[in-house]
Amino acid sequence: MQRPPFAAMYAWILIASICAGQRGDKSPMVLVREVHFTGEPGGTERQLSEYTEFLVGHRMEQKAMMQEASSSVTAFLRHRGYLKSRVTPDVRPARIFGNSKDQTVALEIAIEPGNRYRVRGVTFAGLSREAQDSDLRRACILNDGDVADGEEVGNCVANLRALFEKKGLDVAVIPNMTFDDEHMVVALNFDIEK
């Protein structure tokens, strides 16, 4: 029996791996039965549950569900000043009650919030000279000593863009953060560029 040439074997291996990859890209569909939090949650379990309740009782791809859970809990923590938090979702089989045909899982989210940061200084750079300092401060209402709320930083970016759009300038606003872990503060510099 004659063996096929190496190039032909390589081609078949390549085709097989591409086909397997196309089939394997999807993670299994799961039904989230319950959500649990471990570690230091940075808030109450009830508060955290408000950010993840949309996952319970819905069929989703496992990979997408884990990404959604991680994003939601990270947003919860950043809103409370935990800007360097680590969130690690994991799944385990859930107890099945009744006659469910779905693969039901319990979602377990491990949380390491890290430091809770406060604001120490808000400055503006780049095209900031094109606007009054009072207008910049109204657009970004973070003050020294405030909890460094990631949501508020996002609002500052949006408000500063809107301020410059009114002046006919299409700008990018880049928030730069300088962390002082020892004092648990962060200095914010909003760089406004064309």
C-alpha cells in the first residue's frame, strides 16, 4: 500500500482542524440556576445580585455567560472605587429539581476587590486650553476625596467630548490614571486630543 504524499496528508490535517475548530468555537448552552459570590465582595450580596440577576433562568452559551458575569461584577466594583479588582467566574453543576433537560449550572464568582481608591487631583491636558477651566470642571464633577467611581470617570469623558463638540471640535478624551496604592488614591488626567 502506497502512502499519500506528505503535502496531501498535511492538507487533510489542516482541513480537519479547521472543521473541528468551526464546530468547537461554541461553548455549551447552559441554564444558570443560581449565583454565588466568594472572596471580598465590596458590597452586599443583595447589591451584587442586582448586577447578575439577568443571568438567572436564561439559556446562554457558557463562555458568553461567564464574560457577562465578569463584566457586570467588575462594573459594580468600579462604580464603588475598586478600580483594580479581579473577578473570576466559574461554573459547577447545579442541583436539578424536577425534570429539566437543560444543563443547569451554578455560577460562582470569586471577587478580589483590591484597594478602594479616592480621587486625588483632576487635571486636563491637550486641547483643554480651548475651554474655560470652569466649563471643564462642570463637565467633570469629580472632586478630591470622592470615591474614584469608574462610572463617573466615563461620564467625565462623555461630558468633555460633548463640551468640545459644541465648539465644533471632534475630540478624543483619554483618561490617564496615576495610582498611589499606599494612600489608596488616584490622580486623574483627562487628555483631550483631536
